[in-house]
Amino acid sequence: MFKQVFVLALATLGVSSFTPAASAASLLDGSDFSLSDFSPSAFSIEPAAESTGFNFEYTYENGDILSGMMTGEIQEDGDTVIISAVTMPMFNGSPAPDIGFVDSWVGASEGGNDLRATVSFSGSTMDIIACDTSECDDGFGFDAAGVFFGVPLVTTTGDFGGALEEYNPANWSLSAKSTPEPNTLIALGFILE
């Protein structure tokens, strides 16, 4: 049991590969090992490239609130996030339809380009369309650059409220979801043993 928890704790900490003195295969095959097999010098740690979870919220001028979670990767500028998924969407605190389609709003409209859905912590970069399907009967979109009508827009369809208004970055909030500290995860692994 300890071996599986140890391996799970390493994976959770972002260790994508390691080479202990004992063979990696022996970790899960039931062979005996000791903690000395896992000295710090026995690891070749390579951080795993992984997405981060974010909470988002936008408050419309009429007070309606769009919120949920996004998965994405923070870019080098520390502000822009490329979004790969939107989950648990809410409209005014009630569950909204699942999001199955996420893309760059500009890219989806132009078709066939390499643009990807982007949002930002500051709210200055917003190019995303997130809908139930590519037909977008239920969903939302942000165009902070004003590509379509010359002004920044936010729009929603169907169960997301059916709004179209000028986008206001001050009404946008994006924050990284909190995760347990690594030491907490390791301690939990020992408790489970």
C-alpha cells in the first residue's frame, strides 16, 4: 500500500519520471524496498507539463453573473491563459448547460486558423467562445479586441442569459484554483498507510 501512495504522491507533485535505486517496476510488483532506496539523489525529477485550473466570473451590467471553472496554461507574460476546457458553468448561481466546445471566437469565425481560446487575469486579452456544441445554442463569448463590431463585446446565448453588451474588463475575474501544499499531500500518503 505504501508504494502505491508514494507513487501517487510523486505524480501529484508533478514528478513525471524518477529512477530510484530499486527498479521502478518493483514499486508496484510487491517487491520489498526501503526508504533508503529513495534518497534525494536517486530521483531524476522532470516537471510535468500540465494545465492549471481557474475560477472565473463575469458580472454583466444588469447584475447577472456568469461563472465556472476553466482549465488552461498560463503563458510567459504571466497574464494570458490559453484555455482548453470550461467546466461547471453557472448563470446567476444555477448550473448552466455543459460546455463541449471551446475555441477562439475570432478563430472559429474565420475558420481554419491556429488561434486558440484565450483569457487573461487582467481581462485585457479575451478571445473565447464556449458553448454546448459548435452550433452554440447555449454558451458565451468574449471579444475584448472588438474584432467583430469595432467594440469589445461579451455575449451569451440560451440558458446563459441571451445578453450582448460592451465588454468591461473591470467586471471580469480569473483566479487560480487553490491546491494542497506538497507537504500536505505527502503527509496524507503516510496517514493512509
